[in-house]
Amino acid sequence: MSVPGAWYLGLAAMLFTIGGVGLLIRRNVLIMFMCVELMLNAVNLTFVTYARMMNDIGGQVVVFFVLVVAAAEVVVGLAIIVSIFRRRADATADDISLLRG
Amino acid sequence: MDWVVFVVAAAACLAGALGVVLASHPVHSALMLVMTLFGVAVLFVAQEAHFLAAVQVIVYAGAIVVLFLFVIMLLGVDRTENVRAERLPGQRPIAYLAGAGVIAGIFLLARTAWVSGAESVAGVADGPGSNVEKVARSLFTRYLLAFEMTSVLLVIAVVGAVVLARHSPSGGVHGSEES
């Protein structure tokens, strides 16, 4: 354990912030989705770092579950994007403002 | 040596993350995302999470990014976008302020302590045995119910994706406005 865990946690915080800011400033829904993946990865890194710092395998198991949920989320999200694209050929989040079915 | 690995992987992570946000082309963003995911996988290996590093590369870089690229190519949105354009007034400065606030808050709160609480509640992470064995032992004993429920979640996700992306030509709920 030569690199202290705090460095990993700081890196994870920066990754999370970059993902969050990207989610706010980009309007292409696919790239917004990638930013969500970035944030999930930052949290995964935090979990693994705490698993090492606390000497607890539970953190790594939680990361496994996060991976499964992320996979499910991507599948459903991309299906929604495909279904939006089928109506209107546009990938801009600002234009998808109608709630009419 | 550990520091070298950490610095290189962290630089790759941060560069990839910035690339995802700043690239104007969706395909470039997806490739930058792969770089970040590989960097995180290296950091997993550096922290003895070997199983998760393998899963990270296979599931994220192998499956999820390929899915992203597949959708980008399928929908034909592989054209550049003007990143600088701003439609909602004040959206970008507020986003930067929020990001700065988040990171400043995290680092200010972290000045006291990064870690506290009981250790090794769900099982030790080091000691004899491989990492895969320890993850599996915890997953199939203590977290067995949650593990079984993830299979239900995956089935629901697959069914939901099929229903959402289904092409219903007879004017069903989905795709009724397209013609």
C-alpha cells in the first residue's frame, strides 16, 4: 500500500466531477450517457479504494453489483434513445421537451 | 513503481474523461471513454481487485462501449457537434460552478478524515487465497439474495429494451407518430 488511498479517492472525486459537469454542459444524449458511465466508474473506484483501506471484500462485491446495474441501465437507456430517434432524427436533449405520448 | 503506475493510470483516466466531455464527435467520445475505463481497470489491479479489473475490461470496454458505438453507427449520429453552442442561457457557467462546488466540498470535507468505521465486516480483502475466490465466497454467501435479484433485474432490462425498441407498424403505443 505505497500509494495512499486518499490519492485514489481524490482522483475518483475529480472523475466524478468531470462526469457531472459533462452531463450538464453536453446536449447530445449519447454523450450525456457516457458521462453517467464516467460518474459510475468514479464511484466504483471509490468503492475499491475503500475495500482496500478498510480491508473489506464487501466493497468489491458492491462494485460487481454496480457493474450489473450499469449494464442494465445502458441497455434500457440506449433502447429509449433508439426509440426517440425513430420519431425524430435528433440527438439533442433540449429538443426532447414534449411530454405528449 | 506503484507511484508510476498510479500517475500514468490517473493521467489516462483524467485525459479520457476530459476527452469524453470535450470531444465534438460522439465516436471520439466513446474511444476516450475506453481510455478512462482502461485506466480505472489498471487502478483496480493496483489495488488487488483483479476480478473487477477483468470484469471492467470485458463488460465496460468490451460490451458497453461497443453498444454505444453500435447505436452511434446505427442512428447515424456520427457527425460533429458544435460544443461551444449554448442554448439555455447561463447553463454552462452554472454547470462549472456546480462542478467546482462539488469538488471543493469533497476536498474540504476530506481534510478531516477519509475513512472511519469498522474494518473487514464482509470478509478480509487481503490474506491467503486469490481475489476471485474471496469475491466469490462473499458473493455467494453473504450477498446471495442480491446476486439472485440482479438476474431478475437483467431479465427485466432485456425485456424492457425489446419492448422499447420494438417496431410496431400497426400504430401501437410506440412509433405511432412516425408516419
